Amino acid sequence: MSSSPSAGSGQRRGLLFIVSAPSGAGKTTLVERLVEQSPRLKMSRSYTSRAAREGETDGVDYNFVSRPHFEAMIAASQFLEWADVFGNLYGTCATDTETLLDAGQDVVLVIDVQGARKVRQRGIETTAIFVMPPSFDVLEQRLRGRSKDSEADIQRRLRMARDEVASFVEYDYVVVNDELTAAVDRLRGIVIAERARLNRMRGEAAGIVRTFA
Ligand code: 5GP
């Protein structure tokens, strides 16, 4: 994948955002709201080897594939990044992302801390946002409130969360998900600010300057 900021056609190449958060921090709802409120921003649909949960639809929430299928995709280098999370495989398809970015769409990857590291290691230009719950207690309450996870599952997610939250220092921005609307507004603020950076506005601004000639 190219890290070039502009597409060959002269159209601005899309920006790549990463959102990571511990399980239960509410990132999916946050990012769904963000995408609804942000024209030209799309959420990438990951592949996973885990089974669909009740209420999840193949091709909507994830592309659900078998483990051998996922492993074949790894062998064929089809992933921009992939990771083993809770014993299941999750990955971002490189060509899906590339197609969106080339079309000038901004894309948000909702991926775990390991996946974010892999994207960064590839030297790809991204804006990475870490979403945190306001406290450990609030995270625990939210995980229990979902009531779809077993006690063992909740304990495992809480242990994982302890490690994950410490990774916030690797990100460009931190958003505390204390209140949904306010947290979505802060995410939108980040997207808007990133789009207004000089290197992304240079072409359009130069065009405006030419109208002054
Ligand atoms: P869940 O099974 O609860 O939907 O997701 C579990 C974890 O996998 C979450 O932290 C989620 O962000 C992460 N995840 C989902 N898709 C991807 C992906 O494509 N790549 C990586 N690295 N993590 C992912």
C-alpha cells in the first residue's frame, strides 16, 4: 500500500484513521455514529474467523470466514494487517482499503492495538485514535451490562483491557468515552482537523490562490 498523500488522478487520496479501544469501551457505537455524521468517511469491514454473534450479519458487521480461508488469505498476503484477538483471527483486507482510499474516501479501521502497530510498522501514514473508558469500574459495568458474555469472558476482557489501555501513548489522539454524543463530537473534531492540515489542503488552496492572479 502506498503512503502517498495524493492519488495519481489529482484527486486527494483518502486519509486512513485507526480507532482502537479495549473491548466494551463503546468504540463500535462511537465509530458508527462518527461515520453517519461524516460525509466521505467509511468504516472498513474486517475479516474474522470468529463465529457471528446473534444479531450480526455476514458482509455487514464483518466478513465471516472459516479459519482455513483466513489462513489462506494470510498466505496470499491479502491483509494490510491481521491479529489474533481472544483466539480468533481478525484482519483488514489491503485491496478493500486501497480501493476506498484511491477513490478519495477517508477510511476508519476499528482494530486492536496489535493491528495498529502493524499498520504503523509498514510506514503507512495514519491518524490513530485511542478510545478509553472513563475508568476501570465503568468498563466493568459496561461489559456486565451487555450481559451477552460469560463471567470468564468478562474477566478475560478486563485482563486484556489492563494491558491495552497502557498502549494509549502509541496513538496520536485520545478520546475518553464518558458521554456518547460528546465523544462522537471529539472524534469528528479530529477528522475535521486532520482534513484541514496544510499537506492535505495544499492543492485546493493553491487553486484558490490562482483565482487571485
Ligand atoms: P469483537 O470480536 O468483539 O467484534 O472484536 C474483538 C477485537 O478485535 C476488537 O478489539 C476489535 O477492534 C478487533 N478487531 C476487529 N477487526 C479487526 C481487524 O481487522 N484487525 C485487528 N487487528 N483487530 C480487529
